[in-house]
Amino acid sequence: MDRSKLATVQLVLRFVSAAALTGWLLALPVHGAKSSSAQADSSLSTAVSSSGADSVASATFRPLFADPFPSQPAIVPDDLVLAPESELRTDAFTYFVLGVCAEESGAEDALGFFRRALELDPANARLAARLAGDLLREKKTADAIALLKASLSAAPKELILPVELARLYLNLRQPDNALPYAERAYKLASSEFAALSTLVEVCVAGKLSQRIDEVLRKTLLVPQSDYGFWLRAGDLFRSALMPRGVPPAKATLERVNRLYGKALELAPANAGCLERTADHYSLTQQYGDACRFYERAAVLYTQENTETSVVISQKWARALVLNEEPEAAIQLLEDLIQQHPQESEPREFLGELYLQQGQLVAALGNFRTALDLNPAAQEDHVRLIQLQLRLKRAEDAAKAAASARSRFPGVPNLTLLLAVALGEAKRHQEALEAFDVAEAEFSNSKGEALDASFYLTYGAAAERAGRLERAAELLQKSVALDPANAAEALNYMGFMWVDRETNLEEAGVLIRRALGLKPNHPAYLDSLGWWYFRKGDLASAARELRRALEKIRREDAPEVYDHLGAVLFQAGDVGGALSAWESALELEPTLEPVREKLKRAKPSSVAAEVPQNLPLPTSSAAPGNP
């Protein structure tokens, strides 16, 4: 209905009751009769007069539509005359239609029509619920409650009214006020999920766990042939009685399991029902049963659709992992990928499983393929770069980080990863430049990540690029940002000066400060031993390096053995030096400088004179961090 017609109807209704208007419309001439339009005018005037309208309405009205062939007024048969109560409902429906028309045309008085309709037919529960919603949107909560209560009095058996009242009070965080209406709804229709869920949610809010258990027991006895009801009921009671992370009581778990059992009794060959049941068993840590139901669901799905369900198979694989069957999960995902090679999620999942199994290369291959299939997820790029760094494929990591930055420009974390990868690839100047960019990007994004850890890594990049003063400035900033946890930055700075035989007094202070924060830390003991060596105190140097070897994991010890070898060789203990360097090479065969020292030192072990000009070892890792 357009605005002009709506305005016309509204004008008429302002003076004429719906019943009178209906009578006037019935009195309009019928096509073919020989009556004049004056008769219609008279009928409308009579209708207006009988409606009790004021003098404005007493003017002569013309029919809304001209009839070129007027006829005698129609006579309504007695058996078609509406009873008074039906007439009221007819009037109510008329106002309801007008409200819908007003609403669709954007008029402002739609709510007024709906209210008038409800006044005429207060038992119209759905209209009452709709009006209550409109009042709540206008923040007229008290009016909405009063309207629903009045309608409930007029229609006490309508389920929607106590449900709406209970939920309204629940939204107001008044479970005590909600409970009587929730109980009333449940008493009206205990087999309706709307009533059941309302009561359970109100009881949860009111912490009435005993009442929830009572309702669960009664629900198991409800005559209900819809398997969907039992699935929803199972989800409802699991959520209400089994918070995540809290082991459920055995008796409660068995009762909730029975709800899903009832669903399966009604739909034993329904893949969706089996999947939903398996979800429940997985969520409640019944992983063996979950695997059994997922397998049945997967088989049924394949039979019905001639292909494997990616979703069900992945859930099944996850349940297998949780049931401590990772090999079976890996095989399941491998088979799934064979059938769905273009799906990225199974490859990501398989990559995660290989990662957990320590098969890093297999994990990397799956992550890379998944990323090729779906390059839109930024976190997948991050994961790939981190794994490449873990595998010491620094150039690949740098290439992947650069590609990610081109896809997601201006993301500081990606720039930081690029800087780290460039540093690992020994492209130190480029790494330092990337750190400069990362600092600027983090600053533009409120700089939350510009913390002590960032400046420690930034300072290390500057040191490796040969920018020692810049490195010292950045490391001091790291210390200042978090002095209580600054041991690593202090040690790094101290070792940086020791390794270059510069600022040795300051270096000693820094290393001791690091040890003050973390006594007996093997990397810091190594730095202190090396400081003693630079100071010429070989006995103290050997003592601290041996202390470091006692504390450190053997696989992390190559640099400490290298340092100890240099100290012992300088002290004239050639055999001890050779043994230390051999241990370093055994742990890290790629230490070519150590291999060269061994070659040069072995002939000297027979000579009378101990060489004094053997090159000192250089660090192959971050200073002071074996």
C-alpha cells in the first residue's frame, strides 16, 4: 500500500469504526443496478453518524471509487452477520493489516495500529510478543512487561507469553522473577523445546542445579518422536550441567548420554544425528565412543553422497588424536587429502600432527601446500616462516616473510619476522634496516610490541651488523624497559664488549649484573669465564667455564667447549684443549674455525714450544648464549 492510499484509510478510520466501514463497503452499489451515487453517499453518512464521529465527519462523503452503473444496496444474509466477538476480532485484524501496511511504507504510526489491534483482541499472543519487542527496543521495559502480563491473563494457555516474560526477566538478570513464568511454560508444554530451554536457562542463572537435574530426569520420560528435540536437549543439559574443564559426574553424564541415545533410536541411519552425537562424546572426553560414532557417520555420509565428508573426517581425526591414536589420525588425514586435494584445512591439520610428532620436514610440506591453496590467512604465513626458521632454512624464511609482507603490507609482526629471518640468513645490514621499519610500524600501531624483548632482538641485529654503539643504545633501552628481567640484555651487552676486547671494565659489571638476576645461568657463566680470559686470569676463566658446562645441556655446549679449549691451550694444557675442541666439533660439526684450530694445535702437542699466537675463537651464536 502506497502512502496516499494509507493516508486515505487512516483518515476514514479516524472517524469510522472498522465495523461501520465494513457495513458501508457492503452497502456500495453492485455493478448493473440502477441506483444513484447519492445512495452510497447516504450509506456512508449513516455509517459515520452511527460511529459517533464528531462534526468534522458530518460532511457529505463521496465514494472512494466511482461506479458508472450503480445498483441497489446489497443485503447481508442473516447467516453471514458476524457475532459480536467475531466482529471484534475482525476489527483487530483490520488494524493489524493497517499496521503491517504502515510498517512496510515507513509510516510512524504502525505501533499505534498494532496496539489498537491488541486492545480489541488481547488474546492474540503473537501480536503481544511482537509489541513487547517493539517496546523493549524503545527501552520501555515496564510497558512491555505489563503488556505481556495482560495478554497472559487473557490467554493463559499460550506458551509464547510465559516464555517471553521469563526471558525478559532473565535478560534483566532477575532469575527469581523469571522462574515462575519459566515453570508455568514448562507445565504448559514440557515436550516443547522452547519451554524446556527457558526453564533450564533460568535455573542456570539462578544456580538451581538440583532443579536442573530434576528436569533432566523428567525430560527422559517425555513422549517425543522428533530426534532433533533429543539432540537439542542433550546439548542444553550438557551445557547446563557440565562446564568445560570440569569432569562431569558419572550419573549425570550417563543421563545426558541417554538423551543422545533416544535421538539415535529415532534416526539410527542419519549421518547428521550420528555426527552430533559424536560431538557430544568428544566434548565430554569420551573419545573412544566419539571415534566410533564419527566412523559410522563418515561411512553413512559417503554412502549417501559418494564422497568423504571433510568436516566429519577432521572431527574423527581430532578424536583419534585425543584418544592417543595419532598414527591412525595421520593415516585418516592422508586418505582424506587424496580424495580432496584442493582442501587446505586437512593439510594444515596434518601439518600440525607431523609437527607434534617431530616430523618437521613433513609438517613444512603440508603447511606450504595449505598456504598455496589458501594464502588469505595471515597466521598461516607466520606459522610457515617460524617453522622454516626452526629448521634453520633462513633464506627460505626470509623469502616467505618478504612475500607475506607484500600480501599484508604495514603489518609490524611480519616485518619483525622478516628482520629476524634476514639476521639468521646473515644478511645483517638488511636485517637492521627491517628492524628500523618494524619499529616505525609498531609505533604507528600504538607500539604495544615495542617492549624489552623487541629492543633486545633489535640490539642483537645492530651488533651483528657491526653497529656497536647503536647496539649498546638499543640494549640499554631494553634494560630500562624491564630492569627486573634484563639479565639477557645485560649479558649480551657485556659479552659484546668482551668479545671485542673493548670496555672490559664495563663489560664485567654488566655480566655480573646479569648473574645477580639469574645466578648460575650457564650462558652468563660462560661470559664471565671469557671475561676472565680477556683479563688474563686463566685459572678463574677455566673455573667459570667448567661451572657453565656443569649447568648447560650438552647439545647447547659447543661454544663453551670452544672457549674452554682456548683457555686451556693458552694455559699450556694442550691435551685438555684438544679434548674440549673435539667435544665442540662432536656436538656441532659445522664449526670450521674450531676444526682449523685443531689442525694447527695437534702438531704443537709434540713440539717443545706452545704457540702463543693462536687465533682466539669467534662466536658462532649470539654472544654469551651457547
